[in-house]
Amino acid sequence: DSWSRCTKKPETSAPRAGRQIPGQPRARGPRRRRGAAGRGKFQSREVAAGCRISGEMKLHCEVEVPRPRAGGERGGQHPVCLFISTLKDKLGTRYELKENIEQFFTKFVDEGKATVRLKEPPVDICLSKANSSSLKGFLSAVRLAHRGCDIEAPLLTLTPVKTSEFEKFKTKMVITSKKDYPLSKNFPYSLEHLQTSYCGLVRVDMRMLSLKNLRKLDLSHNHIKKLPATIGDLIHLQELNLNDNHLESFSVALCQSTLQKSLRSLDLSKNKIKALPVQFCQLQELTDLKLDDNELIQLPFKMGHLTNLRFLSAARNKLPFLPSEFKNLSLEYLDLFGNIFEQPKVLPVIKLQMPLTLLESSARTVLYNRIPYGSHIIPFHLCQDLDTAKTCVCGRFCLSCFIQGTTTMNLHSVAHTVVLVDNMGGTEAPVVSYFCSLACYVNSCDMLK
């Protein structure tokens, strides 16, 4: 329904070509068969050909094996082979190595990526997310096997791979029911994507906060009321989905955590949030923000600081107006449908005081000259006053001495695609502006009209 209210639709992009792993050659088969995180092994055998292999070597990584380019696998017994096991293929697939390697691709080996191109069957074995030093040793052993040389490695018995071995290196886990939620065992420490939806969680499981590699955390459709500040310790977290919970706030501690540098996407839709702290605008890496179906009565008045924001949705809230710095945004998509926007007031709200109080004068001086401040220098309540200072249309600042006026703004001036703000086809919304002096107000009277 909201899409049908858009006044301009995003341009349709051209169909994407098949995905190619960075640094690896494009597969030459008709289709690609993707395996889960797996491991490559050398199987040791004593044969009459004189190639002596003393043991087994393992490499834990992600493996991608396209279908053969042409031809088929050789039959018979071979002295050395590459044995690849995945979660879907625990018994593994064997590939002959002796005099069977066409080419190595190792440009990005320091990033844990490489490709081994075999002659028969004609496939590219793409390795990624491997430890770089282990990968280099593994590739050296592969070269020796290709030449028919000895490979010195500790002797191990080759056995089918157990599910528990893959669990240690699992990067994604999706749980969508309470009965599947792990109570007696920890989450794999290698997880990068964790989803626990419809699990009835009333708080964030502290075991999740030890997953230091986590990049995407989806806690949607639960009953969480409060977020622990320690979520900010997930230094690689890029996506946080808290849709359909019972949140009433988003803490200042989270806004000032390492999420400032990592968080790209945040979904707070379908909660009970009435206001976001002004410090929320310190999450300057945000590109996608969803605030639909809350109880918001205002947006942080420093919204203009979110310079990387491209997608903003705050439909079905209780917003009477937008902050003045909203006009500094540059969005691709904006949805403010279903808010209670008010008509601009004819008369301004005047809170001027002359002469300025010592607090007002000092605050303006600190902010205008960008003098550093913090609770270790001045009292905490003064820091809060400085953080919540208003910005005049002239660029200066004001604390509690100002004139407040409202005007309307066409939302197309800040967004490429705009969802209508009401059922009457409107794309305009009221914006509140602040003036630090009577002179600034008079100079801006035409704008207010």
C-alpha cells in the first residue's frame, strides 16, 4: 500500500550478472554449486607409483566448487587427492591432484582467498575466509602433491566429518521458533549473522554479546523491553533488527558506543518508542533507518548530522513537525505517511531575553568556537545542555534564548522518492526553525511566510 503512494519510484536497475568471488576467476561451467563452510584435506595413501604421503593436512574455510567445465572424472585409484567436505556433503568429494592442476590464483591469498583450477574434472575450487598463513601452507602442499613430491604432515585417520566440526566454524544461524532456541549450549563463536525471531525473548541473551565477529543481529518479533549497553561492544555489528518488540527507548550509551563507526542499518519498527535522544545522531554511519509504527512525538533535532542516511521510514507515528536540520538530509527514499502533522503556526514562540544570561552566553561561545567539553571537564548537566542546543538558521547556536517559528517544506527537496504524507496527495510537512536573535528572525520572515 505504501508503495502505491510513492510520488516517484526508484529507477529499475539492470539484472545482476552471476556473482563472482572477489579476486577469483569466473566459473566456466553452466551453473555453480555452492557449498557451506567446509574444509579441504589431503588423503594419504601408499602406492606403487612411489609417491609417499606421510599424513593428512586440514584447512578450514569456505569452499565453492562449480560444476565441471567439460569432460568427466578419471577412474581408478590415485596416489593423492583433495578431499572436500561440507555441511551438505559430509562424506566429501575427492579430487585427484598429481599432475592435475592447471593453474593457481593467489593474488588475494593474504586476504584468505585463492582458487585452484583442476584439469580433470575441469573445475575451479574457490577457497575463501581462510586463515592466510594456513592457506599459504595448504597451497604449498597442493603444489607438492601436484608435482608428486613428499608431503610431511602429522598422521591422522581420514574419517567422515562430524556436524560438530562445522558448528565451530559456522558463520550464519537462523532460529525462528522457541523450541529451536539453544538453552544448553553456546552459540558458535564464529557467527557473523544471527537471527533469533519468534523465540519469546524478553531480554537480549548475554551469550550473544560474546560473538565478537557478529555483523548482523536480528532479534525481531520478540518481547524485548530494554537493550543492554554492552551491545555496543560488538565492534563489527553493521545491521541490527529490533522490529516488533516492546522497546520504549534507545539508550544514550548505545549512541556513544562503537556502533558510531560500524552500524549501517537499524530497524526499530513496531515498538513503543516516544523519542530518540539527541545523541542518536552520533550514529553517523547509518544508511538505513526504520522507525515505523512507534509513538514518536519528535525526531532528534540534529537529524541533519546523519549525512550518510539514504533510507528513512517513520510512518504511522505521532510527529507534529520535523526538526529544522531535517532539510540537510539527502535521501533516496522517505516515508512519513500517517503522522499528525500540524499546520504552521502564524505567530512565533518568543523566548528571547536581553541581556543574555551567563549560562546562555557561555554556551554559545563554547559551541561557536568548537571548544571541547565533557563530563570530566564540566558538570554532566551542562554537557546535556550543550548537547541539546538549538541551531539557528544563521548557523549559530542558542540554548534557551530563541524565537521558534514553523514553515512547510516539500519533502522532494530532501528525498528522491517520497511516500505521500496523507491520503490527499500531499508531499509537504511542517518544519520548526529556531532564531538566535530578533535580527535573524526578521531576515527570515519571507521564509516563514
